[in-house]
Amino acid sequence: MPFHMRFGADDLLRCRFGISPLWETAGAVRTLKETRLQAYHLPWLRQTEAATRELDLTGLWLLMPRRGYTPDFLCPPPDGPLPSFDEELARVRATGPGAARAELARSLADTPGAADSPQGRAMLAHPARAVRELADLYERVWHALVAPYWPRLRAVLEADVAFRARRLADGGLTGLFADLHPSLSWTKGTLTLHRQTEHDRDLAGDGLVLAPSVFVWPDVAAGFDAPWQGTVVYPARGIGGLWQAPRAGSDALVRLLGANRAAILGGLGEPATTTALADRHGLALSSVSSHLSVLRDAGLLTSRRYGHQVLYERTPLGTALAGD
């Protein structure tokens, strides 16, 4: 059964991308719950195993049915290109008890027995306390499981946004939605998500938020009714290499450029920031910045600004030299 998102003229002008650390935190929690989501993340699962054992995630898991509704207030659409985790968590904490109880009840109803469990009953009886406790749990998850890896995750998400922005510029929404996800289709001003409960939403001039995610694969998530802006969360490109060690340059490339510059050039299969490259290669920011300047001056890289970030990517000559 499909979910239709209907665009008007104003909506076509108000599509935007957003990267959400809160969504990735929620996605990490869901990945720990569902083994089918874990294929690309086994190195991360091994590295965080001890930290995960210190967390009691049952409160969040209770609100993440395999098929059904997760409370909107737990994962609001990002309200900018790249809000901080603290900014997004503040929005969760600001949820009123009435709205929270309604969404909690709707979500618990999608898991048999959840509403009658001791934890479910406590959430419904004290929604304000439930919001505080869930937000506190999010914060612990972020610091233990996501923040240490955020530069790497953000690099993949930013590279996806850069790629999709080019698709949008080259082919409009038709080109953008053509390969966003197999279950999405775009026809005559309507974006349809197949395999979801029958639902129609007129975007009513608010447009659509497109949020790449490293943890949502193999699914795509869409929803939100007013007052939330319509949102589609889709798998980011490049997650297959997310946890791989940086590739060393060839011997010839190392002799030509030096080991660090060869590694940086060889690892730039997707656009990345200086911070992401420093984290990936274990180098100081100043060193990476210097190497990037040399590679750019040699015509092997280009740079462009996305929001407050500068993304570097290989030129055709750089790609040929890297051997990809």
C-alpha cells in the first residue's frame, strides 16, 4: 500500500537536504535491535559491543516497531542543513506532555502487548517524565555509540548530499528521485513510497526534507503530518566502504606524491571535508589542510562550499592518477 506525497508549485521550490545526528542516533539504536540492518555495520558493532552492554535501550526499542509508527517527536525532521545533536535533542525535550502521550500511545499500539507492559503503562501515565527519560537515553547513546564515529559518518552523509545536489541541478526532481531508493517513484508531481500503509499527504507549500542516513539501509523512511515538514530518510551512498580502513596508494603514486598525499587522493572516492579526512587518515588538521592545498594547486582536487563546510573532491585528472 503506497504513501503519496503530493507537490504543488511552492513545494517544488522548497525541497532541501538535511543531515541529522539525532536521526543517526535513532538509527543506531534500531540497528542494534534488528539483525537485518547490521550487514554494513559489523565493525562498528564489534567496536561498540562493550559500550552497548552498559546501555538499557528497552525504552527506545519499545517505540520502534518492526512495521508501524515511531513517535515523531523522537526523530523530528532536521530544521537546517546540519543541526548539532544538542540542538536537535533540545527539540525532543521541548515536547509537550499532551503531544507526547498521543504519539506514545499510537506507537505502543503497533507492538502487541507494549501498551500493557510496565514500561508502556509508565510512559502513558507520565508522558513528561517519559520525554525526559527518552531524551536522556538518546544523549547517552550519542556519546557512547555515535559521537566517536561522527566525523566518518558525517563525511559519507555530506558526500551523498553533494552528489544528490548535482543530480537535482542536472535533472530536476525527476533525476533526483530516479535512483534515491527502489521503493520510491516520481510521477506527475507525486512522490510515492511503496510498501507502506495507505496514506496521502499534500505538502501544502512546505516542501520536502531529504535526509541521507547510514543506518536506515535497506529501508527508506517517510512520513510526518503537519505541523512537521514532510521528510524522506534514505540510505546514503558509500555505506559499503564506511568502516573500511583507508586504502594505501600504489607504490608509484606514493613515490610521486608521498604516502600521506597518495592516501588522501586515493581515499577521495567521494567528496569529504578536511575534518573527515583528518579523522579517516589519523592526521592533524593542519597537515591535511596543507596536503589538500598542494593537491588542489596541482589540479588533482577541487573544493566547494556546502553550508559551513568545504568539500574536496577529485578532478578527472586526480581520479585517473588514483587509478579508479
